[in-house]
Amino acid sequence: MEKEIYKFIDKEKLSVVSENIEKAHGLPNECYLNGPYSKIERKKIFEEKWVTIGVASSVPNTGDVKPYDLLGIPLIIVRDKQKKIRVFHNVCSHRGYKLVSETCALKNVLRCPYHSWSYDLEGNLIATPHLGGINKHEHQDFDKSKSGLKEVRSSVWLDLIMVNISGNELPFEKYIEPLENRWSDFWTKQDQEMICHAQDYGYFKLEAKCNWKFAIENYCESYHLPFVHPGLNAYSKIDDHYHIQGLPNRFAGQGTLVYNPRFENNEKFPTFPGWKKGKEEHAEYVALFPNVMLGIHKDHYYAYWLEPVAHNFTKEHMEIYYVGEEAALDDSYKSLRKQNFEQWHSIQTEDLNIIEGMQEGRNSPVYNGGNFSPVLDNPTHHFNKWVATSLTDNDFSKN
């Protein structure tokens, strides 16, 4: 039986993506433009894979609730009474009304505005007013225990809230293991537990008039550094970088051998105590597919996660973390946090102009997905292969 994707994209256009880099083309235009493709991508990637939908520190207290729209799928993030993060489908089990429309702080109950059916913070249906008639709130033929909110498989890792809508992917601990193993050469579990989200100069949002995939493609490679980021390239040159291509194919990116933050008066942030000796000037920038870009350094960590809205519109969320509460929250480090914030904001804004131009270029009917540099585009090709094989269910060792 013909795969659904081949009804909308020629088979050859997708198969050539997974050729050796010397012969491969990038993903075809249909993967970036409006049309039936978008529905297939949502199902094959954003429902089947582990996807980032926010950060746990944005819902810090019991009863904090935050809605999130995943390409039309309404979700709610909840901090329950045990302080655990839970994710539910944002729909009442009665008549399908959307329960929550904006971030809020609740005491104990999620109440539907339509008929006042109510759920506790664990998703259990606990109140059904007049279910059996006026002032009769129960009915012998109705079992509330079977009509709770539908919970989404979720996990929290480095403050990122990850969801797997279908429930079919590997357990997250297994899924993330290859990247965890790689980064064990840099920091320890104890270091990871120290990360603290800055409350000032710890977050910014950019809106990109382009497909989400362009942000990942651009992030994966350092080829563009001299041309797009001349300031950064002045002290972190293209030949100071190396490629990262994770296997199984779930992440790709680049690393630098010359990370050396330059702040006023030569001030410094505290560093992770377990950061490996000999790697003080190493930093890595990895895209964890499909939609989060990570940066680890001896003195801070960031997560730059993507919120796809439409085929040509993406919200980019930058979350910045430091080593412990003092570096993240204390006024004594405020000037440093501001400088670091401004640096990353500037770099990401420079990239924004590039990826929006790529979206415009994809309207050309003669563009075939483009060629790759056999030397400098390997991580981007890695990501393109991941998308193509995810769409066609082929085994790329495996997604």
C-alpha cells in the first residue's frame, strides 16, 4: 500500500534526501509550504516523537496551569499536589469544551465553564452538577472514574517539558540516553541538578516568519558563522568548531573548542563544579529533534525551543539557566546576566533574518531542496534525513 506522504510528495524527492551527502538534496519545497503535507508532519513527527512544549519552571507552584496549542492539539500543563508536572488534553470529557484558555493559578480544581464539570489536579473527574437531574449530581449508570481528563505521556528533563502524544515512542529515559551519554563527558548529574532559570534576563521570544525546520537546519551548522555572525566569528572561528551527529539519529549540532566568555571588567559566572578538566573552553550546541536547541557551557545552559504555529510562522523561546540560585537570581550577577542575554539575543536575531529569507526562497518552483557541502553541512543533512525517514517510516537507525 502506498505511503500517505507519497500522495503529496514524489517518492524520489524524499528518497534522495537520505543519499550520501555528496549526492543528496535537502527536503523538497513541499515540506515548507502550506498544503496537505502539514497534517502528515504533525502526525508523523509532532504526535509520534518526543516534543518540547515548555519549561517546568514556568509553572512552579501547585495548581499552576498553562495551556499550550501543539499545531492545533489543545493541551494543558498542570503542577499537581505532589508538585509533579502533568500534561492533559485540554478538553472536557462531557461536551468537548476547551477547559483553559490562559495561564492561571488554581487551588484544587479545573472547572469547565460550560456545565461546571470539575477535575482535580490529577485529572480525575470529581464533580458533575445536575448529572442525574436538578440537584442530582450522580447517576447510577454513570461512572466518573472512566471520564477523567486524558493524560498525555510526558517527562521533564533539564527543565524541559517533553510530550509524546501517541504514546508509541521509546520511554524518554531511553530516548535521551545517547545525548546524556555524550554530555557525561562534560558535566555530571549533580551539575544538571544545579541549573536555575534566571528571573531577569532569562527569557526572550522571537517570532520567525518561516517554517520551524529552518531554525533547526541553521542551528546545526557553523558554516554560516563568518558571514552571519562576524562578531562571534572574531573570537570563535569556523575552524574552531566540530560537527555532532548523534546516533541513533535524534540530535545533531556543533561544538566549539574556544568558549571563553568576555564580560566587562573580566567578570565571570560561577562554573559547574563537576565540569570535566580539560574541557573548560569546550561548549556544545545541539538540536534535539524535532524542536529544541540546546547549549551547554561551563557557566550556563540554555534551551531554545520552537513553537510551530503555521507552515510559515514559528515562535522561538529562549530559556537561560545558570549554576545555582546566586548566579541566576542575585543582584550581584545582574550585570553579567544582562550581558549574556544581550549576546544571545543579538546572535539569534541575526539568524532570524537568514531563516526568514530561506522561507521566501522556497517559493521558487525551480529549487530542488539544494545541495550540501560534503564537509560543512553534515549535521544539517543529518536532520534532513531524520525528517524524511520519520515521514516515510524508514529505519534510519534508528529514529
